[in-house]
Amino acid sequence: MANHDAHHDDASHGSVKSYVIGFVLSIILTAIPFGLVMYPSLSKAATLWIVLIFAVVQVVVHLVYFLHLDRSAAQRNNVTALAFAALVIVLLVGLSLWIMFSIHTEMMAH
């Protein structure tokens, strides 16, 4: 029986150390916003901004430590596709919310 793992490139897979770093960062990036929400000590607006910032940072941590996306030439196509997909999602959601808000304001004005 042939070894099916022979064609895998070990450089594309993370080490145990990188997975542990990613896991610890993910725990920290989840625990801090969770604590701020469960035990409010800041204003709601400040808490919301902190949660959003930590969420974005956590997405980056997952992309780097678990999906192994970086700025290398080998990953450039993946990063470009991911950036394009993110742009499309932001545009679709953002413009849909803008349209719904505009329609709601127009409907309530009459």
C-alpha cells in the first residue's frame, strides 16, 4: 500500500508550538471580551468596540496560526481570494443594511 502522506508538504503544516500559541491567543482573545460583557466595567460603546477589535484580531490569529496564511509567495493567491471574499461580504452586508435603514427611515417619515 502506498504512503498517501508522501505528497504533503510539511512546510504548509504548522508545528505543535504554533498550534499551542494560536490556541492560547484564542483563549485570551475570547476570555477578555467575555469578562467585559459578563462583568461590565466600561460603557456599552467601549465594550462593543473592544469586542469588535478582539474579534478581528482573533480572525487574524486563526488565519495565521491555524490556516497558515502568510505573506509568502505560495500563499499569495489564498490571501488574495480571502481578501476578495471578505470585501464582497462586507459590501453585501453593509449595502444591504444601508438599504434597509434607508427604507425604514422613508417608511417611518410618512
